[in-house]
Amino acid sequence: MRIVIAPDSFKGSIGAAAAAAALAGGWRDARGGDEVTCVPLADGGEGTLDVLAAAEPGARWHRARVSGPGGQPVSSCWLELPGRTAVVELARASGLPLLASPDPLRAQTTGTGELIGRALDAGAARIVLALGGVASTDGGTGALAALGARFTDAAGSALAAGGGALAGLAAADLSALRPPPPGGVTCLTDVTAPLLGPLGAAAAFGPQKGAGPGQVTALEAGLARLAQVLGGDPAAPGAGAAGGTGYGFMTAWGAVIVPGAAELGRIAGLGAALGRADLVLTGEGRYDRTSTAGKVTGTVLAAAAAARVPAALVAGSIAAELPADCRPGISLAELAGSTAAAQADPARWLRLAGRLLAADWGSGAAARS
């Protein structure tokens, strides 16, 4: 049998490559004669650079010190792909884990802009931004300011960093903004959220970044003011990604937003792998109703269904009904006895899940023969 293992990272506990390796190890424990191919994936959030580095021969890492989401220096990096494409992962410069504690009103994307600037200085002909895991809701203004834009208040003074200051925005001067590279700018995202409203950057995602009700109201007002000043289309799908960074880069830099999971699956060769597979395994930290809306697991399950390949799911927890064409899923929290136990040693429980799935498949195959 030919097995394809294509998980996302299990956020906060284990990366996609390590998760795939653990599942593969468990499968081989039970069915050592099978051909197992690992295709670790991401959707534009954390782990995107690792997936691309593994999938693209000749990829080169570039290290840099930039401003973190709280303004403090942090160690970060960007990835150079063949063809002078530079990939910047917002989570590595402006991610929530880089803050000692959430700071929803003042967190900024400045370091992301600094990374983009380094890539341009190195001769990047195309920029790919992985929008996910960001700590801020500043509409990308921190990153754009680092690239030369000026956002000012009624007195003509530069705004303070962070989405909390945007309500006082009076003008945006883009005359000194560095031009985008000749190959354009692509943003990878796993959400189709607009900039504003109940499904937008502040209301839907602000609480995940520590924003209370009053702070969500302030952030929403700031983003609405940004949309009044910059124009563009704040209702465009993905405009609300990464705290509105999708909107900022679409409007000020002409970026195009594409579904991250599908694009990374294409680059990693998921389609070709499924073309010769007998079964695909996928997984993530939590499978819920959002998983089929552009995330890795939903993308893999849909691709498997289209290719008429049976699929199975392993997740830290399962909080939504699986598609009818997916085999019963395995919850690591149930295997381990609790979510905390599963997160404490995810590789152990993923390996066990792989072994159980292989044994189940073997018994099922025997029953069918």
C-alpha cells in the first residue's frame, strides 16, 4: 500500500514535519511493508517557511534582527526560493508568541516590514507573505511604515505603533513607500475574513490576541478609519487576515491574496502524491467548523475526495463532524486521557494514532478480501 501523510502543525505542540514523521513511524510499526510518503503542510501560518524549505531544493535561509511585535529586537528570518522569490512569515517577526504578554492595542507589524525591506535589498523579484499567527491588529500599518509609508494624526505627527492608535489617523502619505518588486506580492492566508464587521479582523480575531470587548471596539474603529483614509476594498475576502495586514498590503502595495493551504499543497507536490496513493492521513491541533474553510485539513480532505483516495484524520481534539468520505478520526486528547497529556508528548500519541490507523486499515482490508 502507498500512504501519504500530509498534516498541518499541531499548533503550540509539534510542527508539521515532526507530526508527519511520528504518524509515519506508527504506521510502519504496524505495516512495515507499506510505502509511506510524508508531505508536511501549512496554510500561511506558522511553519510555512519550514514546509517551503523542505519542498524547494535550493531554498536559502536569511537571518535578521528586527523589531518584534512589542517593539523589542527579535531574531527572525526570511526564505529565498529559486527565481528570486522571498517568503516572509509574519509569525516569525510579528507573532503572538514573541510577546511576553498580549498587547492588542500596541502590538505592531513593524518587523515584518523590516524583513521585507531586507529581502528587497537582497534583490528579491517577488514577495510572498505568509499571513498567520500575528499579534497585532494594525492593518499592516507597522510593516508599511517600515517600508516608507507615513501615517499621521491631525497635527501631522506620526501615529504611535499599534492598532489602538489608528482611530486618530488623519492622513496616509505613500509617496516614499518602496515600490513592490517587479514580480508582485502574494499573500497566503487561511481565512476569507473581511476587514470590518462581526467576521472581521477585530471582532473575530481580536479576542484571540487578548483583546477585551472595549479593546475590540477601539480596534474596529481604528480599522474603519484606516479604510476611510486608504480606500480600496475592505470587504474583499482575506482583507481581515493577520489583523488587517491583508487589507493594508492589498490596498497600498497591490498584493494578491490566495488560499495558503492550496498554494503550499501545490508547491509541496500534494496532487502528485495523491495521484498514486491508496490512503491519505492528515491532521491538526483542533478540527472544528473552521477546518474546512481554507485550512490544511479541509484542503487535504477535499483534494483526497476529488482524487477518490480514502482519507483519515488525526487531531489533538475533534469538535466538528467529519466529512462523510473521511474515515473515523482519532483524537489525541482521547488517546492520552486529556488535552494536557496529549500536548505534553504529542509525538508519542501521534505515533500511537498512526499504529492504530494502520492496524484498523489492515483488519478492514482483510475483512474486504
